[in-house]
Amino acid sequence: MRAIRVKLSVAALATLLVVAGHGPVLRMLTWPLVDEQPPHEAAIRCLQGSEYGAEGDPTLDESAQWCREVPGRQILLLQPWPHRVVERQIVPSFEQMVRRELTARGVSNAAIVTLRGKARDEWEEAHLLGSWLQQNPAAEVVLVCDRFHSGRMRYIFDSVLGRPLAAQVRIRPMADPDYDPAYWWRSRKGVKDVMYGWLGLAYAWGAGQQPGTPPHWTFAEYQSLLTETYGKAR
Amino acid sequence: MSRRRIGCLAGLGLAVCLLLAAVSARGRLLPAAAAWLDVGQPPQPADAVFVLLGDPDTRSMTAAALVRAGWAPRVLLNTLAPTEQEKKGLVLPGHEVHRRMLLHCGVPARDIVLLDNQVRTTYDEVLGLAAYLVSRPDWRVLVVTDGPHTRRSQWILRRVLGDRASQTSLISAAVDGCRADSWWQSESGVSFVVSEYLKLGFYAVRYGTAGYVGAAVGVVLVLAWWACRRRWRRCSAPSP
């Protein structure tokens, strides 16, 4: 009977600790996802994003201010693979959107350089930036990316570029403005970001870069696929 | 060898056998895992196409193709609650991108109905559809979403619309980089399929009864384990 009482007390104490200390535990869960490094003085900043936006406007505000502070600083843009909404000019491309916003914040157009290559994923982005770094061996780049994807970006750049070149790329994780990353579990978006962060990191660790790129239909290809599938109503 | 050790070894052997069977059958299991998520049906004549907001590259193009082919005369779109980026005009609201894609694909503006409801989740979107259908009891609706998202959408439609869910048909939009026979070979495919399973679990707990059922099963299992352990101890104790 005494043993049961002791076990029940231990279980209750453990439950209490989990309930009271869930914050640190959940925060710890994101450690591998984030590549936190001390701030680094580089003359070049690299932005990546999707056609539906950069990684939030704090990225743009901070990058514009950083670029204005010292003359000669540059911003590199990694142009992603264009979605069909961009191909048909329904929404502006990542480059158009970032140029528009940075110039509106006082950055000169000449300070913004686009690396063209239509990277389909982060592995291809790393190759793109690697080629540029080989042509600019003295350059040091700070890559700005989503906070919960920064650990994965570090892993990808280390794998693709190898030690000496990868050291020229620093990662600057940026938090999403829609939620507090220290309390990510309180927001649906935060939970989704952490979930996708883990899925991406686990895939990068487990599978690495895949040789074949997944198929991506152009607007015309997708249209003909749909016409074939749905034909005409009876 | 004690009975306890024999039990442990048998359990371990069973786990190894199951793991080996899963690895050797992965060629059939992996496509089946994605195929189970896709419950899309062939289109039938309907009164409207309802687009679940998400990727306009796939869903709106599919909805426009259905309207152009004559399966339904109009498209229903929810409006999304604005994000910080949208509030500041950095990017277009998601529903506006869908609307523009529909227009671009040849759906006339008069045939696009925007439901003013500021949704955030798929569940909210179906609630928006349910509210719209209250005054249209005989309408049939084609619900368009990405293939792996159709299983969860079907679950939500049944939960929210009840018997009226039979008046809806789910239409799968083809997704770039995520085919049922090779989804595990790309990161986007793995993210999509695995996250759909996780979200299905979350929805079952959050909106369904899986949370209560899971808790009840957990309690029963703990009690059973405790009872078995007591019995085992009594049996293995040396008799006086």
C-alpha cells in the first residue's frame, strides 16, 4: 500500500512539473530548428522568400535600414521558381515585390542584385548562392530566413557548399510578425511553422538533396491537364 | 529463463517482424498512405463550385476548369482574415489572388460570389459554406481542394453539414510535386502528406470525440496493465 502511495505521489509530481514547466519544454523543442548566431558585420545580405511575400515586413524594414546605414552594402535576392500566379502576372514576383518595398524604404535600386536561376527548393538556392560566392570569394553573406527554418538552411548550406564556402554564409533568423516565437504553441500559425520546420529538417537530415526535381506544371500544361480530366459536362 | 523475460523477448520479436514487414511492403504502403487521403470524386452537375482557400495555382485553376466545362455556373469563395503582411499592403489577400486567378482563367466576375466571413481555418470555411447554404436547401456543391486535403475536408463537411454533406462532391486538384506514387521522393510531398495525417489527428481531437475516446482508452489500458502486473506478481511469487 505504501509503495502505491509513493508511486502515485511521484506521478502527480511529474504531471505537475509537466503542466507548470511546459513552456521551457516546448521552447526546447524548437532548438534544432533555429540557427542562432551572434550578429555579424557583412556587406551583403541575402533575402529569400516565396511569391506570396518575403518573410514578413520586419525583414524588409531591418534590411532597408541596414543597407542605408553604410554606403556600398548590397542586398542579394534569391529568385524562387515562379508559381503560375506569377507566370500569368496575377501577383508580382518576389523580386518585383521586394524591390518595390525596399526602394520605398530608401534603398537604391543599384544596391539590389537578383541571382537568377529559378531555384525550385532551398538546395538549388544553396547551389545558386554557392556559384555566386565562387565568383566573389571575398564576399561574406548574411542570409535572412524564417526563424524555424534557419536550422535547416544551415544544414543545407553546409551540405551543399562544404566547410570553407559555407563559413562565408551566416544565417539571420527572423521571427514571424504574426506570433511570438517564445510562445509559438499559443498561435495556430506558430504550431504550423514548427510542424513544417520539423518535417523539413527531418527530411533534409534523412534524405538530403534528391536527384530528381518534382514536376511543376506551367500554366498551359496545367490547363491542358484539367481540360483532359474534366472535359465537358453532359 | 523467467516468464517476464520470455514476454519481453516475444514483444521485441513481434516489433522487429512488424518493422521488417513494413519496410518490405513500403512500395505498396506508401502509395496507399497518400491514396487514402485522396477521396476526390468525378464531377457531377452542380449549382456552384466552392473553393477551399489555399493554393490558387491548383484549386482556383481547377474550379475555373469545372465552370468552363459546364459542371456548375458559379464559384463561391470565402474571404480570409487578413494577416499582418496583408494589412500593410505588402501582399494581396489570399482570396483576392484566387479571385484574380479565376478571372484570368475565364470565369466572369458576375459568377464569382465572395462570402464576407473572414475565415482562418478549413473548419471556418465550411461553416461559411453552411451559412450560405441555409437559404439554398436544394443546392448541390462541388468542393475543390488539393488531393491529399480531401479526406480532412470530407470529415469537416460531414461534421458541419450533417445529412447535407451528401449534396457535396469533393474534387481533387492535382498538386505539383506530390503524386500518390512518388510523394516520399520530394520534401514538398512528404510535408504535405505527413502534415495532413497530423492535422487529421488534431481535428479529430479538437473538433471530434477522439480526445475523449483516447483518454478513455488510455485509462482502460493503464488499469489493465496494473491488473496484469499484480496478477503476474502473485503468480511468480514463491509459494510458502
